[in-house]
Amino acid sequence: MEELRLGVKDKQDARMALLRYYSSECVAHGAYLVALAVTFLGFVEFTPQILEFVTGVVFPTLSEEFVTDVILSLVASGFIVLFVYVLGRIVVWGYLRAAILSVRPKGGNAVAYDPERTTVTFLLQLHEGCLGYVKKKHGFWAQFYGLRARHLAFIWVDLFVVFFMVSLLSLYL
């Protein structure tokens, strides 16, 4: 019942704290995209040396063209999956950032929490209200929020395989 003791300024401060948190997540994920781009460009720079090592030392019996195509497809698939993942997270954090400005906090009884690890605070109620709003309004982007790590890993591995197969097939068709 601590939310009954909160004044308007306290509630506004909590909203501002969540806005700063969501904004910092957006900035951090933007930095991840920049780091991914720099890594990709670094890989492009060292591609000849990597391909020479792989075709000469690791797989000397296979044709150089095939090994080159497979390596480039693997790397491209990895970068595409990472790019989609980080971009999706930026979108979700951006939606949360936009929602915090006007969303109502969830009531104390509607908040799902683990009583041994968390307490129902006004910040948690605001965050749950934002999540509920984003899940309701932007259902496609919020579908992955509640999935377990093993399900997410399965999805990302599947995407990696699909991108890999598409890139390999596009080279040979």
C-alpha cells in the first residue's frame, strides 16, 4: 500500500526514472548496432586472410570456391541474425519509452511477481503497465518478451539456418 503514500512528485520522479532507464537501453542497443557494423567492416577487411587460412589449412581437399561461399554465408547469416535481434530490441525499448509518458500503472493485484524476490513498488507497477500497453498495442514486437531463453535460442538458431541456406542457394542459383 505504499502507492497511497506517494505524492504527485514521487510518481512523476518514478516515471522519469523509468524514462531514463528505457532511454539508456535504446542508446545502449544503438551502440550495439554501431559495434556490430564496425565488427562487420573489420571482418570484411580481414576476409582474404581468413579465407586463405581456411581454404589452405583447415579444408585443403575441398574446392576453394565452395569453402569461400560457405564461410561468407555463415558470417553473413550470423551478422543478419544479430542485426535483426538488436534492431528488434531497440524497437521494443522505443515502444516502452513512448508508453511511459502516458500509461497508467497496473494495480498491485494485477502485477505478477515472485514474493521471495521482489516487492510490488510503484516502479514495478509502471513497468508492468508499459509492458501491458506495448503487448496490447504492438503485439508482434512484444511476442518474444515472455519467452524462455531456450525458446529464443531455438528461434535464433532457426533464423541463422534459414539465412545461411538462403545465402548459399542464392550463390548457386
